[in-house]
Amino acid sequence: MAHLFLVKDIAFQAGVSTATVDRVLNGRPGVRRQTEMRVRAAIAELEKQQAGAMGSGRMLAIDIVMETPQRFSDAVRAAFEAEMATFLPGVFRCRFHFTEVMKPAELVQLLDRIRLRGTHGIVLKAPDVAEAAAAVARADAAGIPVVTLVTDLPNSARIAYAGADNRAAGETAAYLIGEFLGGGGGKVLVTLSSGRFRGEEEREIGFRRVIRARYPDIGITEISEGHGTDAATGTLAAAALAAEPAINAVYSIGGGNRAVLAAFDAAKRPVRVFVAHDLDADNRALLAARRIGFVLHHDLRGDARSAFRAIMSRAQASGRVVAASLSSVEIITPYNMPAGD
């Protein structure tokens, strides 16, 4: 296989060993088909990044690390690649490390491997746990800036947070649901992917505060630890519906919306109002089909731009970091849904 890159760079991009890359490049046996496809995809990614960097200024290689469902990581990848193609005067090359579910030890191992391998910066979506903060501190001590994305690690050595005001987003969801249900009351199913993410916790806090203050006749049932995957989230939603006959609305913080709706359908229960987050492919389709009523969305390209600027400012001689600004939360309906990328 013809290639222009160092074996160690291909291995790092693919997340495999250099020996595995060497076997794939030279057509030797002993490599699973799935692994071979990962190596080929890594080379294609490197070729695309190199093509976008041709003729431009300084190259900064950064690593995007996220524990998140694929539907959201796909949206983030598209946003960073689109912004990377237009960002000047610097040129960014992004290496993506996406996993739907990651144990803290696995996250730490990955962050430490990136630190030892070398990078100009890390953009991180991770749970707010002590192990993650310690890994960020080691990266910072090594001169590697870390920007948190979508969900923050405020007690870590990260240099900036790029994302929306999550508490305000939760308050907005409470207003939409409360006004829609009116004085009829009911109960809202609040879904979190995991209680370990500060961003989701902030959304829930904002939601509960407004419901408690303005709509006291509306109850809340929470499910968590479905990790945004359809199978686990659907099982949790079905159990909640079986236990709570008053549930008639959904605030989906953590995703898995198709599975949640399927649980309502299976129980032959109506959903009076459904508020979700992020305009990913699933939510676009559900919104267009009127299966969900509102999507709270923010500009992921703006988040990418904020992360790039913070990392670039740290890389400059002054070392002064440009603070990332919070993204605005937009209320998207079937009638104002922007065109897809």
C-alpha cells in the first residue's frame, strides 16, 4: 500500500501498534479485516488532513478525545473538519479518538499516550472524575494545553471550555415543557447518558430549578447510565414507563431518542412534548417526522473555532490564552431547522 506517512503516525491515528501497521502495509497475514480497515481509514484521514494543509501556514496537530455516542461524535468530527479547512493563519491537523463508553482507566491511558507521543493540544469531552483531572494536570505540566468540549472539568488544569451554558439550556427545556403542559401537570422523563458528566448534571440542575420554581405540578423521573446508546437507554425508558403511569413528556439530555420513543410506542403511551439536544442526524429525522418537538442546539463549529483559538494562543510566544466564549443555545423546530452540512 503506497503511503507518505511515518508508520508511527499511522499507528497513532489508527490506535494500533506499529507492527500491525507494518503487516497491513506489506500485505502480511495475521491481521483481522476490521483492523486492516482501521489502518486504511487512518491513512485516508491523514491524506485528507495533509491535502487541507498544503500551502498554508504553521501546522498544529491536536487530538480530539471524546466519550460519546457515535451520532454525536459524527457531528463533532464534521464540525472540526469544516472549521479546520477554513481556519487561518494557523493550520490544524486533527486526530480523532472517539469511544461510546470508556472506563476512567482507559481514558487516562489514552491521554497519557497522547502526552508521551506529543501533540500541540487536546480537546476533551470526558467525565468529571479525579482520574481525568489528574491526566489533564500531567498534560498541562508537559506544556500541552487542554480545552474541554461540551462538558467541563472546572477543577482541572484545562485552559478553556468550549461549549454552551448547560445550566441555561436545562432552564430553557423546563420553560418549553412547562409552558406546553400548562396547568395539566404530568411527569417528565429526564434521560442522562451518565451522571459522571458535569455538562449533563448542569442541564439537569437548571431543569429541576425552573420546574420546581415555576411548574410545581409537574413531576420528574430520571434515568441514567444508558450512555446514550439505544439498547441500554431503551431498556431504562421502558422500565420507567412501566413504573410511572403519569409520564407524558421527555427531556432527553443524554440521547438515545429513537429508543425512548420506541419504548413509548411499545407501551402505547403518548408523548405530549419531547425536548432533545443537538441537531445530529437522528434528531434531524425525528424533528422532521414530528416525533420530537424541540431540539436545543448550539454551533459546534463555533466550539471548534473557540478550541482552535485557545490552543493557538497558548502556542504563541506570549503564552496568553484567549478565553473561549459560550455558545448560544438555539431552539430548533421543524419550521426553522437549518440545512444539513
